[in-house]
Amino acid sequence: MHKTITYIFFLSALLPSGCCGLYDNGKGTNPMKQIVWDINNTKAIAGLPTVAAGAPKVVETDKGKAVEFDGIVDGLIVDSLPLAGAEKFTLEIIFRPDANGPAAQRFLHLQETVSESRILIELRMPDSQNWYLDTYIKTEAGDHTLADPPKPHPAGQWYNATLVYDGEKMRHYVNGVEESSAKLAFDPLGGGKTSIGVRINLVHWFKGAIRKVRFTPAVLGADSFMKP
């Protein structure tokens, strides 16, 4: 028992900052980490190499530091894909979409390097003051888009957008309320990069602020989602 406790503490000491726990990958070995990125830097996110497009700004908000994007040329690309290898996942982002942004904004994009496999959280802004959530998963096993235009949300407020894949279905939520779901076959992604505030090929820019992203290689219930 003493050796087991010592080993657990040793593992905990090895985890980088931003890791909130260990999750079994379903095979009983090499448990995967839950990772939180605080988006409060434009040069290195969670200590990872980060490239800025345009001039995104670190700003103080009513919720703490965040990075603000202009909806025209601002974005961040991080040299990491934290959900690589995950067969199930919960992907969350805390963001504030501002009014008068582009009609289509792809503001969180996980892209595998060697294929077109990807995971995206996006929004659509059909008018200048309201938006609705749009999410997309594509792997060699299948692809699907979730979107529900009749469920608009006002711009200028903080939200948690969450995308969950449970091994059979993808579901997405706004502030813990499920808005859409669909069955989807899925292959885990390999290594790659993550873009924030823009699609990874530098189109469809986001206007607003982003404060936090959390990657969990397991299915979380809505009561465990981050608060906006």
C-alpha cells in the first residue's frame, strides 16, 4: 500500500501545470491527462510553443485575464493536440463572442497533422447581436455537423461551449444545456496542432475574448462542466 501511494504522488509531481487529473484510456494502461489551458498569453499557452497571427491582446475582464481577438486577423496556433489518442472526450471552451462579428467563426480547431481528421467548435452569427453553436467532427470513420439555428444566444456575455463524444454520439452544450446530438463513428486523432480564435488555415476569424479551454479524455456530465 505504501509503495502504491508513493507511486501516485510521484505521477502527480510529473504532471504539468494545467493537468487536473488522470483518466483511464479504456485499456487499463497509460492513463491520459485532463488538461486546462488558461488563455492569458499570446506567446506560450500552458508553456507550449504558440504562434500568433495578427495582434491578439491579453486583456483584463470581469472574469480575469483573457485573450481578445478582433475578428479580422487575430488568432493563436498551439503546437499540441491534447486529445490525441482519446476514444471519448469532453472539450470545453470559455469564451465571450462580441457583437458585429463575422457570420461564421471557427474559434477552436484541433487538427491532426497527417490527415484531414479534426474537431471544431464554431459559431454562426446570423445577425449582429446573436449567435448559435456549431460543432464538427471529422475522422476517417465518419463526420458530422451539429447546429441548431433556432437556439440563439446574445453576444457580449461569457459562455461555456462544450462538445462531448461518448463512443457512440457527439453532443454539444451551451452553459451545460444540451442543444444537439447525433450518432457518429469516430477514430481517435493522432498528434497535431490546435488553433484558437480562428480555423487552423487562418480563415473564419473570431471576434471576442477567450479565457479557458479544457480537454478531458473521458465523458463528463453537465454538472461537472466549467462555469462560464
